[in-house]
Amino acid sequence: MKEKLEHLKEIIKEKDSLVIAFSGGLDSSLVAKVACDVLDEKALAVTLTSDTFSKRELENAKKIAKEIGVHHVIVKSSELSNEAFVKNPENRCYYCKKEEAIVLKRIANENRIKYIADGVNLSDFDEHRPGIKALDEEDIIHPLVEARIKKSDIKAMAKFLGLSNYNMPSTTCLSSRIPYGEEVTSEKLKRIEEAESFILSSGFRQVRVRCHKDVARIEVEKEEIEKVINFRKEIVRRLKEGGFKYITLDLEGYRSGSMDEVL
């Protein structure tokens, strides 16, 4: 682990200055932490906030950036202005990452920074990630990939470096809760965010509320499925108040990218 971490430091140090696409999640936090350590004020963490990025995640990004000590800016973006994204095809993430890359390149140019890095790692290539193609087309670099770092490495490195979110559950944009082919709208995203925020505030560690039109399909970790039953009345009441007509529990439990199972 330490050998890979040293390699990552060398890769980032070679860039001299760096913009980091920073969500506050574990992957981008590791890149931001190392960049801040080796580049100091020449590292700039940029968080792009939009309807697909929850308020909870934004507050977490602010907290982690402050903890790291990296210079942090927050920029408003809007994937919903992109018709191709709104149509929600199987490669939806391609259009999202393309838009993000354009904004990041503008910020990098304004700050006279040549390189832009993200938190893509080796494990991401085992999943459906069409956004990586867009990032590659826009010359966004993947230092974790170059250092041959996987998800399991990231957690160990984050803990070693003292990041408070080293055990943080994975996060993804809210649009990933909507089945491919169903339009992404601000109303659906708000409904999903409010539902997940309520369930998380009830003491659950990880949750996804998949939005199948008027049906909410709740995913929690297998160990917490019974807990959902215990909170059934409160969850049903709150989610119906939020606009869902039917509230269901996925008995398989949480799994990353469950919407991709139809592909």
C-alpha cells in the first residue's frame, strides 16, 4: 500500500499544479489530500454542484476540503440543460462528464493550471462507466489508475493519511436512481434526494431510493433490511408525502449500479 501511495505522490508532484474534480467522496478526497500535501497552494479542488448533487454531499465536500486544507471552490452547473442527458440513455454519464470537463477546463485555464485530475480508479473499469470515455476525450487525467490503485487500496490509504471519510459509503449522482430511458427531471431528483435524506437521518448507513415513476424501490445494506421493516410506517408516510404512490423494499439489498442490471 505504501509503495502505491508513494507512486501516487510522484505522479501528482510531476504535474506542478492541479485541478481536482472533487465530490467529497473517498476517491477524489484521496487525490485532493495527496495533491494538497505535495503541491500545497498549487492544488485546487473544484466541486460542481447541480440538481443531481445532493445538499448532503455538498456539505460533506465542504467539510472534507476544509479538513484537508486544500483550496476549494464550488461552481454551479446544470446537466438538465443538456437534452441528451435528460433523455437518460444508457450512456447518460458520458454527457454529464463531458459537461463537467468543459467547466473544469475553463476553471483550470482561468487559474493557469495545465492538468485536471479525477478520482477514477482501476476498480471503476469493472463497472458500466461511459463517463470515463468523455473524460479521456477531454484529457482529464486519472492518477489513481496510473498508480494502479483499486477501491480497496483507497480505503487503506485514506485511513493511513487520516482522512475522516475513509470508511464513507460510496456516493453517486442522483440521476443514477432513475431507470434508463425515463426522463431525468428536477422534480424526480428532488423527490429522490428528500427520500434518501430522511432514511439516512433515521440512522441507516447506506441507502438508494430507485425511482420507478411513482414507485420507490428502497435499497439498504443487507444487515439493515430488518431495520427498514421496523421503520416501515415512518418511511412509508414520509415517502408518500414526497410524491411516491408505492413504497417497496428491494430484498437483494444495496448494490452499486443496480440500474445497470438490465443492460
